[in-house]
Amino acid sequence: MNFLSAGFSDYIADGCDRCAFIRSYLAERGVESVVMPVAGKNHVYVKFPTSQYNPQFRIKTVIAHYDRTLGSPGANDNSAANFCLMDWAQRLQSRLDFHNVRLLFSDGEEFSSGGVACQGAFSLASLFKRLGITNDDVYVFDCMGRGTIPILRKTILPLSVSYGFRMRFAALEDRAEELLRRSASRRWLTLPFAYSDNAGFIACGIPAVAVTMLPEDEADTYLSSLIKEKTLENYIVNHTVDAKSDTEAKEKLLKLQSMVPRTWRLINTKDDTERTLTPESFAVFSSILDALADEKTLVS
């Protein structure tokens, strides 16, 4: 897999201290970072020179989780994105103009129970809120290592959400859509997929969008399946199946599982290996990141 950065195999190996790996990888490339321990989770915060920030423009907080499910190499979930972001950090460090990027590698995205409050991003967003950091453009990138079609998460906000939050979220979505239009993929879609670290931020009242990637054939098939099977979206987002009996539930579950893109069926399994990754994905994601670094939105 010669398109992968040196050290990728070590990063997805069993027993790798991924937090320490990220910090070492960055340090070797002249990028400073610190560990932010919050509520038992260790987030990695990248420290760029203060000269690379301009208070007249919005901060862009970029987040990708580095933790993984036990027993899974986590090549696509979320090692590919981690490496792209680490290499991006090196490019940002050498920029002559400001970029206004706040970059974090989060811990605790792969929570198994207890609801969104148990997610590492929830306690991180709570800290942001206490510090008054509530007006960043928050971008979450998850599973960016397969395919060439960026997928912006379709988010339906709860009815209880305030009008002000809805307007701020809609404005961020507009900026995210424009960002993807400028990327090298030349095509993108808005589709439902499971929550990532965006869940924790939204739960704390901070707008956040999530982006993933799919191969073109999988994206097209998934879009078609959503149109044909109306219950698929609920299964993808909430992992639940509506049925009147156990037999009906089993039948529906098998049907819905068959409609899930193969890329997502690999997630959290032992088959999420570097062999499943595609080099084109890294080029597309890098173009998105570089476009994001160039984006300058005046603080209103």
C-alpha cells in the first residue's frame, strides 16, 4: 500500500498508543501539540503559531476521533482521516498567511452505551461552552479513506431546538456545501449516516457538521435504496427497526442490513484494514482540507 504514509501499519496495529503516536508524528514534522484531558478522555490539540489567526474571521474547528473499537484495526474508522489531518497540520504550519484552523484529534467517539453524554466530544463541547467558544465553524471528519464522493451528513434537528440555533446551523451547512463544491471530487451528496462527534457538539448547543466518504457506486446504490425503502434512514441513524413481532423484526433487519453500504459494514470490524482503503480518497480529502484552510468568513 505505497500510497499510505510511513507508520500507518504501526498506527493500526494492536496495542498502539495512538495518542502518543499522533503527538510524535506531529513533533517529527515540527508541529506542536498538547494533550487535553477532559472527563477521562485524552484529546490532542494542535498548537499553531498565534500569527496564523485573525480575529476578524471565523475560527474553523476541525475534529476527527482517533479512538477505535476494540478488535478492529480502524484503518478507515478513523486512521485514514487522522493521517490526512496530521499531514495537513504540517502544511498549515508552513503557511505564510493566516488559516484560523483549530485542529483536534478527539478521544471517546466510539462510546457503546449511556447516550451522547458519554461521548468524548460531549465533554469537549461542554468545555468549549464554559470557555465561551460557541461560534466556531465545527467540522467533523469520519471514515474518509474509501471512495471519492464526500457525504455531508443530513441532520434533522429536534423540534425543541431554538430558532437561533437552527439559523446558525443552516448557515454552517451552507458553508460546508460550498466547501465541498470547491473540492476535487467535483461531486458530493447530502445523505443520512450515523452520528459522529457532531452529536456531542449539537447536544451542547454548538452547531457542527459531519462529513464522510463513499465509493461512487456505493453512494449511488445507497441513494437509490433510501428512495425505495423509507425505513432505511431510521435504521442508519438510530439503529432501530420498527416491527410488530420478533419474526418481522429479523426479516426487516436482514433486509436493511443488506442495503447498508459495504464501507459502513466494515466499520468496527476486524476487516477494517488498510487493504480496503483507496488512494483517490486521500487526494479528495486533502483538497477539501486545503480549501477549508483558504476559507475566510468574516465574524458577523
